[in-house]
Amino acid sequence: YIAVIALASLWVDAYDFAAFTFGVAAFKATFPILQKAPLLLGLAVSAVQMGAVIGAVAGGWLTDRLGRRTMFILNMILFTVMAIGAGLAPDPYTFTVFRILLGFALGADTATGFTYIFEYLERTQRLFWSNLWQLQWYLMYLVTIAIVVLPLYFYFHTLLTPWLWRVTMILGGVFAFIILMLRARIPESVLWLAYKGHLATAKRILKQTYGID
């Protein structure tokens, strides 16, 4: 449970990538300015990747400063708010800003997630979960197409309606909020607590998780 929820940023990343891939045409049709501004369209589409690069770098530092569990919570709060904001964006400029911040949350969460599982799990578990992320990502990509994109297409009978990209963006925020609620049950990394001198809390978590007194 802990490992799956810790790596849940891979799910929202795959969801967002798949959903917006099929929503780009609708996004372009929503804002006429994009017909004459291919650079702006490219910026809007690549905004998540830009933010993720920054988030992956800054996220490692923030994870060490604030703690793994704290970053898990903050990242999903940021993703939830930015995803809903992007879905309601009135123009491509606002959309791009929201998406950069959303990407920051994804990049930071990936750094936090792998740090967490490598500190929390035993060696054989680390090897298993660090390699399973690829399967998780591609499975979520296919699931997104099956349960979100195709139903919306059959309902609207087109991939050009603004509802396609707006609904998928907002659903991404809802999905991230569910992960946020599940993460509330995850304990802090024992190693991080020990490094920070919180030995009593670290010992309590060890006892609860592994039965070690």
C-alpha cells in the first residue's frame, strides 16, 4: 500500500499525458489565437515537462528540508489545485502558468517518491518497485484512454469540443485529491526522522511497521 501510494505521481503523470494528448486539438480549437501562434501552442503543450524539470531538481532539496510525507501532501495539493485551475483557464496564458506549476508538482513528487521507497522498503522490495514503475505508467495510460477519453468521445462524438480537455483536466485534479486523501495514512520516512534527530518517532514507526522494538 505504501509503495503504491508513494509512486502515485506516476499515475497522475500518465493520466495527464494521455488525457491531454487527445485534448490538444480541442484545446487549439478553443482559443483562436493559437491558430496563428504555434509557439504559444507549443509552450502550452510542453509546460508540464518544463515544470517537471524544475520540480525534479528543487523537489529533492525540498524533500530533504521538509520531509518525505510533507512533500507528498504538498505536491498533491498543488497538483489538485493547478489541474482544476487549468481546466477552468480562460486563456492559453493562464493555462500555461497552471500547467507549469502542475508539472513542478509532478517532478517534485517523483523525486520524493523514489527517495521514500528507497528509504522505507527493504532491499528486495526496492528493486521490485523501482522497476515496476514503468508497468504502472503504461497501464495507467491505457486505463485513461479506456475509461476517460473514449467515453467522452462517444458522448460528444468529436475530439474538438472544449469539454474534452477541460473535463479531463478537472478529473485529473479529482484523481489527485483522492491520492492526497490516501497519502494521509502514510508515515514519515524512518531514516529522514532519524537524520533530523526525531528518534522517538522513528522508533515508534519501526515498531508499528516491522514489529521491531
